[in-house]
Amino acid sequence: MTESDFERFFLLSSELLCIAGLDGIIRRVNPALSEHLDREAAELPGLSFVDLVHPGDRHHVAGCLGLLSDGD
């Protein structure tokens, strides 16, 4: 897959896609995700994706993120 293929897939996919670092900080979202969240795509990078998770699930998600960053 070329970079332009990936770019086209990312932008045109109806799936909710997000690129984030192991620190949980959002780097990029696709149009489908920003539409689903009813937020502009430009306002999401820099936010922690854990902040977008239901408050009751945040602790669990943060724990899973820690396991990922540890390589477990």
C-alpha cells in the first residue's frame, strides 16, 4: 500500500479512525470520526483519546493503554 493509498483509505473510510501515540494523544482523525463526535477534525489533535471515552470506562482504557506502552 502506498502512502497515497493509505491517505485515500483514511479519508474516505466510513469506519471511525484515529491515529494516536502510546501517550494517548490524538494525532489525527478521519472525517467519519469527527462527524460522529460532532466536532471539527482540526480541534481533536492534541487531546487525549481517553477524554473521549465514557467516564465510567476511562480507568480501564487508561490501564489498557499502559499495558500497550509497556509492550504487554
